[in-house]
Amino acid sequence: MDRTGFGTDIQLSHRLTLGSALYVQPHGGDFGTVAELDNLEQALWMRLGVPMGDLTHLGHPDYGSRLHLLIGRLATPETIALARAYIREALRREPRVAEVSRLEIEADPTAPGTLMIAISVRPAGQNDPIAMSANFALDPGQTEAIPDAAAFR
């Protein structure tokens, strides 16, 4: 698979929260970087983690998602359906994504108030999808998405 054409960016910490910290390499203190498909994956998690409209003042009114509207809700079928719709809506706005080929969301049976999210997207110009998974806490005291959480199924 050709992994080029998806750019390079500063690597963010593995825990995506409001005010995410930059990842600093343990030796030398330089910022870490992500490139190509890893950069695309990070960019998708950032898009999902930023409330839609927060970057309007920077000229990006449609950047982000509405997942933040689910904070404080119970992990009901209605909440799961809304999460699915909000994720699809946000990923459709990403020009580097040609197709969302898989989107599964379930309530985590071991952590009430947490959604387990598994996504596969086909990057633009690519044949093979990339898979991503995360847990999304609905509890207002734990509002974070943790990429690379164990995929379910």
C-alpha cells in the first residue's frame, strides 16, 4: 500500500482530551511526529474530539464533531445511534477519507458510561482501509477518547 500523500504533523499524546498535550520524545526533548497514514489516523481522532464550531474563528466552522453533545448521557441505543450519526457526519467532511467501510459502536459492558468505537476508513487514493478503535467516556468526569484501545469483535 502506498502510504504517501497524507502529510506529517506533531504527535499528540495518546489521550485525546480537551487541551491535549504534545508528545515529547523521551530522549532529547524534541516533539514527536507522525507521518502519512499515522498522521491521517491522528487527524481523524482530533476531528472527532474537537467540538464542531470551535475553530470557526480560524476559518473552519465545519471542523470537528458533535460527539461532545453526548457527554452526560447514558449508553442507550439512542445514544449509540447518535454517536454513529455524529461520527459519520464528521468523517464525511474529511477530504482524505474516501469511504467509511466499518463503524461499530457498543456500550462497554465492563465500564458503564463508556462507548467502544471501531472504525475502518478507506483513505482517498488507497485500496486498503485503516482500522481504528477507541473508548469514548460519556461520564462528564472522564471526557476522553483513548485511541488504540483494544478493538472489540
